[in-house]
Amino acid sequence: MPMAPPPQLKAGIFGRGGAPRPPKATATGAPAAKPPGRIRIETRIGVQASPEAIWALVSDLARWGEWNPIYSQASGEIRIGSTLALTLTLPGQPPQDIRPVVLDWVPGEQLHWRLSMLGGLVRTTRYIEIEKLAETSCIVSNGEYFAGVMAPSLVRRVGRSLSRGFREMNEALKIRAETPSV
């Protein structure tokens, strides 16, 4: 089965490259089949803090458990190809240990990782992106793309909890970034 292209994210190899291209025609002139659709769950929040302050929180995995309601434990090194060790704790779901692989990161801008589940029947691309609006204000996008044969079933089962968890994570990040250190 051919792999669908990666989702269009903010920067790096996942840059948002304008409007989607129409499918190419086949040799018979008929439009090519579209790749299987992806499902996206995303929340966004405005934060009155610099991108550097937000990145300091996002990149400090060892302290995620202090403020992050959906990742109660996190460790690893943020570098392309490294495996992170995360404990995902979604509202209404039992905690689950996951081992995603870092796809891309840009300090002060983004962190992307990929996770394969159920023997590859579900593949996800998780992202946290920081969009600078001014010196001390940003928009944080927090989301995940789901692909694979079992993705629709998984999203039906945990989508609401995941969306709620992303919102709670954004709110906790906002409070932590906007609160002056004592």
C-alpha cells in the first residue's frame, strides 16, 4: 500500500506550501484516486508570552508532569529521529505509555512527532506549533493528524477525550507561560 504524503504542517519538511494540488490524471485521462483522507484534531490558544518562553516549557520534557495534564510523564531528547517516552493520560481513559519518534523541531516554533499503533494500522503525526504575533504574544496550535485503516475507529473512540485533553494542555501552557516566575 503506498504511503500518503505527510500532513502539511508549519515549517521544515512539513511546510504549508499553499493550495492543495488537484489530483493528476491517469494515462486514460481519468483523475487519479485520492489518497486516504486524514483526520485532524486541533486546538489553538492565544498566549501573552514570547515564543521563547513558550518553547522553554514545551522543550523541557522532564517538567511536563508539573503542568501538562495529558502527558503526566515525559522524557527523551528533542532531536530528529530520537524516541520520546511519554505517558498519555487522556480524560476518561487509562494512562498509556507511548514511544513516538521526533520528526522535526524548530526552537521557538514547533515540535512534531510520529507514532505508529496497532501494527501500523494507525499512524499519527502530533504537533505543537507556536506562531509569533508580537514580541510577547503568540498563537499555540496543538493537534494531531490520524491516518491508516483503523484511524477512523480510533478517533471515534478517543477523539472527544483527545480534543478535551489538547484544550486542557493549551490552557495549562497558557497559565504557566503567562505566570511570572517567582
